[in-house]
Amino acid sequence: MKTAKYFASFAIVTLALSAGAFAKDNHSGNFTLYDTVRVGSTDLAPGDYKADWSGPADAVKINILKNGKTVATANGQLKSLQQPSPYDAVTTKALDDNSKVLDEIDFNKRSEALVLGGE
């Protein structure tokens, strides 16, 4: 009987701990830049990045990470898409000096996009 109690306790703890590992993180997503792009006052070189965000959908705080370190921050909002994006994509806007500013990030198979606000 003691063994059954220990086994049941072990099974419950294991399931509880593993559930977090399989939970989908709805507040982050990966994307790739193919050109130098400005976020706020920071120029981001081409490469792979991760966006983390927090806050209400109409006023999110966005952290852009490279190799686990925050390299830029911005304010923005979440935009609902009519259908999930078929791939990761970024939209940029050209500035007067011919540089580009990051405007929107769409994430693969997700029906919301990040729209970055001007800073």
C-alpha cells in the first residue's frame, strides 16, 4: 500500500512538472531579419531574434532578444489576423534616410501579430 501511495505521488509530481515544459508560450516568438532594421534607437543586424512581450493587447512592452540577451525594446500592440500566418514574417517601413524600421512581426501558425509603435 505504501508503494502505491509513493508511486501515485511521484506520478502526480512528474505530470505537474512536465506540463510546464509542454505549455505553449503565447508571449514570445522567433523571427529572422535579412536586412539591418531599426527598433527604437537600436539598429539590429541581420540574424535570428526572439520577441517577448507582456501587457494588455493594446499596449504591450516588447523585448527583442539575440542569444538570450535583450538587444532592443519597444512599445506596441497585438493585432488579430484574419487567419493564422503561414510563416514567420517581418514588415518594415523605409525612413527618410533610407534606413528601415521594424513595423510588424507575424509568427508562424499564429493568428496575432506584433505591431511595433514608433518611438
